[in-house]
Amino acid sequence: MARSIYGVAGEGFGHSSRSHLSGQYRIEKGHEVLVAASRRSLSYLRKHFGGRVHEIAGLSLVYQDGNLLPIKTFTANLSRVLSNRRTNRELYRTVFDPFCPELAISDCEPFNARWAWRHGIPFLSIDHQHLLTMCEPEHPPDEWIPRFNAESATRCHYTGAAAYVILGFFLVPTKNASAVLAPPVVRPIVSSFEPTCGDHIVLYTTDGSWQDKLVSILNSFHEFRIYGFDENRRFGNCRFKQTSTEEFMGDSARCRGVIATAGFSLLSECLYFRKKMLLLPVQGQCEQIVNATYAEKLGLALNRASLKAQTLIEYWDALHTPTADCDDILWPDNRAFCSILNQTLDSVSPQARAIRARRTPSSTMPRTAARGWQPCHDDTRVA
């Protein structure tokens, strides 16, 4: 069985929940796995994989008033690039090099992918973001700047993976044979809840600066259970609830609908519960804009730029119509994802790549591999 390193981006919950499933699948198949993660993914994955998880210096995103700030995000990460590189190189020298990995997997973690490329190790990309570069989704014509920024950032993260497993909830053409579409996945806790249709609406926000405005907008409608402010308070029909995964999943499973941004992870969970959404995509974040556009096109949600009283009236009317169900929708399916992952891993097996590499002239190999580096095959382990 192969030894592999799994690099996981720290921003956004989708990376960690997706990596939890695919990492556990690898371990259950008898493979040895070490994980490099940062920020939110680090704390989440350590709960499940313990000492297998090591901290990497990862990238971060900068938001203001709920909007992504591309220039500030770039400059903030650029200011830390040298120190992050030193930290990560030391981690790989002391932990991952002795582990002697034969395969690398990356969920939007660039250092892990580039390290694999430099050492001649095949690496597999598993994420949602490469839908922008490896597929051909439709984009709103007036969103060309966010599209350009997102595609450039995704390409800068890494290129040259042996294969790309791209998760998405809609069918879209792929650009080359190295990319394969897979359905969304959900965490085990999600599937433990049986969905019903209650009277309340769940609202999730990551912007804690607009509580007063939010209450004024919602005060004439039905009950709202609001997450994102991490407090227990009630203002009329608005019940603010502290952060709790079980509480949030339970409220989402039993609600009438969900209002949130268009992040892929939460959107996937709403699809699993068959809840119609009101999506407020983060402005400037192309991935969310595309998600919201397709969700509305497929009849799964309303797509709006901001939350207004008139928008809530439109959403309430939409909640009384059946949830769409057409052939272009990829519903969450953990088993189907694992099957696609297994087939893809077989196609980029380290043994097959090593055979092809030995037949490749050294001048065409990555420069570290050309100097004679080879994955070791002894019994060296890292606790």
C-alpha cells in the first residue's frame, strides 16, 4: 500500500470536511497517510486524525463587510511568503521526507503540490476551485474581473497534477482528460439527521458587523435561527444561536429554507437536505458567483446580491414551490465520490508512474528528480 501526504487549505470548511472523508477512505484501504493543514482545517482534522496531522503555514483570505479584497489578500500573503516558505521547508525536511511518500494529494494547498512536483512524486488534486480552470462553466458577463482574479489565483496555486477530481453540483464540460467531475460530499454528521420541513428559516453569516440591520430586515417575517454571531439572544422573531455543529445541522435539517453565502460546503449540505436556498454570494469571489448562478438556473435557490425585505418576500414565495430535480444536478453522494476517487487513484498509482519515470530521459524530469532523488521503500515511519 502507498504512503501519501495530504495537503489541505485552511480557509473554508469544505476543504477540511472533504479531506476528512477522502483521507479516512485512504486509511481504511490500508494506506499510510500524513496530513499537512493550516488554520481551521488544522483544528478540525486533528480531532479525527490526531498525530497524523501537522501544521503547515498556509494562505489566508482578507474580507471586509462580507466582500473578498483581492489586493489586500495578495499583499497579506506576499508579506509572509518567505517566512512561510522557511517554516514549510523545515516541516517537510523533518517530517515528510523521512516518511518517504509515494503520492501527494492536494486540496488547494500549493506548497504540498509544488513540493511533490519538485521531487518527481505524482500528485492528485481534489477540490471544487479547479472547476474554474479545468472546466467550462458559464459566468455572468459583468463579473469578468472576479473571474480573471479567481482563475489566475487557482492557476498560481498549482498546475501539473496527474489528475484533477473536481467536485460540483452541476454538469459542466471538462477541458481535458486529466479532469473528472465528482458529486458533492457531506460530513458523517450531516447524514445522521433526517430532513423534515419546519416553519423556521436558518440564516448563516460570516459577517458579524450587521446584526442591527439584519434584525430590522427580518422583523416582519417568520422565525429565523441565525448563526455566525456566536451568541444566544432573541430579538422578536430572530433567535441568534451560538456556534454548534449539531445544533446547526439539526436546525438545517428541520427548517423550511436556508439563507447563506454560496460557499460550496454549506450549499452541498442544503442539497443533501433538499432545502431551497436564498444565496447571497460574496462579492468579488468568482467561485461563489458561479455557484449561485447555477443554483438559481437549476431551480435550487434564489441568487441575490444583498438581503432586502423585497428579497425575503420573493424567497418566501419560492419556498412554496417544489425543489427542482433534473438530470443536470449532481446531488451529494459520498459513495459515488469514493468510487471516482478510487478509480482516479488507480490511474495515477505510484508504481505505474515510477515505471514511466524510469523510461523518461533525465533532461525532462523535474530538476530534483533528475539529480537522482527517488522515493524510498524501506520501513521508515514517522510517529
